[in-house]
Amino acid sequence: MNRTRQLSPLLLLFTLAGCDFTPGEPAAPTGAGGSSASSAGGNTGVGASSGVGASSGVGLSSGAGGDVGVGGSSCGQTNVQVMPEPPDVLIVQDKSLSMDQDANEQNCNTPGCSKWSQVSAAMDVVVGATDTTVNWGLVFFGTNSACGVTSTPVVPVGAMNGQKVQSAFASNQPSSYTPTASAVDAAVTYLKTLTDANPKYLLLATDGIPNCGAGSRNMTADDSPAAEAAVANAKAAGFPTFVVGIATSYDQMAIDTLNAMAQNGGYPQSGAATQYYDVTDTASLEAALGKIVGMVASCTIPLTNVPANLSNVAVSADDSSGKPVAIPQDSTNGWSYASSGMQTIQLNGTACSNLQSGAYSNFQFIYACQGTTICIDRNPDGTCSDHPM
């Protein structure tokens, strides 16, 4: 499974940097019940002395002398690489018979020329490359040779679902009509059962006019008004919809309907010929899906494996050139704590936009003892380029 295209390659791990700061490492005993903390220069702590029976903390006062490292170890900085909260994205994929045709609505006579083949290939690439940063799920419509719909997805939303989505596409073929309205309603029913706090979205991919209207004796009758309303209702329920149109430029009615659904879904394109994502082949679908994945990237970052109640902290990311840069603590265009317990941070304004566009990656939460100067970027010789000596 190809993950080289991963848009935000953020792995959760502990890395230690500067001043030999090693949380939890016991120090040699000194005096009666106390311990000392030695820095690289032989000093005790950061402007601190050891105290009898003193407890230790990071950025906190301890004992009768001041600040020492965690567990009484030498005082320095710790970098924790943190991951944005993954969004839940349910793909609502059209499986109508017309998906077995090519982009010009002609019968497909060569391998790989059908819209279904091209969509499958694009989904394989994008979902496979992002299954660590997006919780993917998948539902097909219809589910039989007519207008069948179910609220039970073929792939429930979850982490590391790339292979499951790929297998579902490989084991299914177009066979139905296009019950778009019922499919969106069923998708909302399913998403309401999820209990996680992650942001949730629908990704609707279809190649034509909705049909299978409720009560209609003609399964091919236009059901556009109901589909447009279903997408609006999904957004009102808290589930915005991205709309992808697959080779629809031949049909003005389809264009009008998909534009309306994109507008109702809350994420219409701007500055393009259509408000929905109009794709004609695997490459254009991959590009559209890449944009959508960037837009749904969450700007909420849980501080996993980070101690509580820290006071000397910083947040950094790698810019597009790979250089570490500081993100200011700023509720407008930087970061702020998202909860009173200081265990979640929120990226705001341009900081959030830079995450979603891919301009920022490799986010780090950094902490050190009070009075220690935090270094964001080090020179090859180990000196700090943020505040060179």
C-alpha cells in the first residue's frame, strides 16, 4: 500500500533534545532525602538548588531551591511530536450502471477505461496514503440492481482503513440506479451513531442525475430536489458534504444539480468552472481528493504523552522547506489551548490554514523548566539558530 503521498506525515513519538533532559531518570542522592540536578555546565537545575525532601516538576517550583527536571534529572527541553485529530470521512460512492461507461458515456471496451476503474484507482492512492491521518469509511449506492440503500457501511469509519476501502472497490462493480437522496439520508443516520468527537464529513461521488425518487414508479425519474435537500439536511445535522462529479460536463441538468448540492453541502469550490469538483480521469480525481483531504484536516491537536500544568512551552512545525519554525501562542493566527486542562491545543487563522494546505507539517509541542530558553531550530554544530550565542 503506497503511503509516499501522505499529506501530513505526523508520527507520534518522544524525542529528547538539548541539555541531556531525561524525564524520570533518578539523580544521585545528596544529603538527607534530597537529590541534585546537574546541567551540562555542572550547575544544579536552572538557578535551583537541591532541597531536603523536595519534589520535582517541569516549569514548576520545587522544594527549597527552585526548579529541577522531572524526577530530579538534569534540566533541559523535551520535544514531543504531536498529531492533529483525524477527521471522520464517509465516502458515499455512486455504484450505478453508468459508472461502467467511459467519460464520454460510451461502453468501455478496454481495461481501465470505465469511470468505475478510474475512481477505484484514485481512491486506492489517496485513501491508502492518508489512512493514518483520516478515519475513512465507505458506503455504496445502490446496494442492489435497483434502488437499494442501507445505513450500514461496507467499511465503517475507522483508522487505518486504506486496505479495506481498496478491497471494497475491488470486490464490487456497478449494478444499480442512482438513489442519491436516500443514500445521503442513510449516511447521516450512520454518522449519528458515532460517538467520537472528531469532525465528520461526507464525500459524495456520483456521475449523474439522482433518480429513484420516493414513491416514483419510474426509477429513472429525476430526483434532484430531494437529493439537494438531503445534502442541506446533512449539513444542518453537523455533517458537511464535499461533492465530486465524475465526467458530468455532457449534461447541463447534472451540472446544475451537483452545483446546488455542493452549495448546500457547505464546501463549494470557488474560482472554478463548477462549484462541485468536476473530474474526468484518475489524475484529476486524485488532485480533487487531495484538496479535500487538506480542507478536512483538523486543527485540533491532543497533547498525548505531555505532562500537565506546564508553563514554559512552545509549539513548532516544519515549513514547506523543512525548516522548523515557531508558531506563536496567539488566538488569532497561532495556537491556543482548546481546554482548561491544557491537554489540547487549537491552531487558529493562518496556522490552521498552513496545516490544511500542507505548508506546515511535523508539529512539535516543546516544554522545559522555567527559565530555560527553548530552542526551535538547531544549527549543525548544536547551537541554537533561534538565539545564536
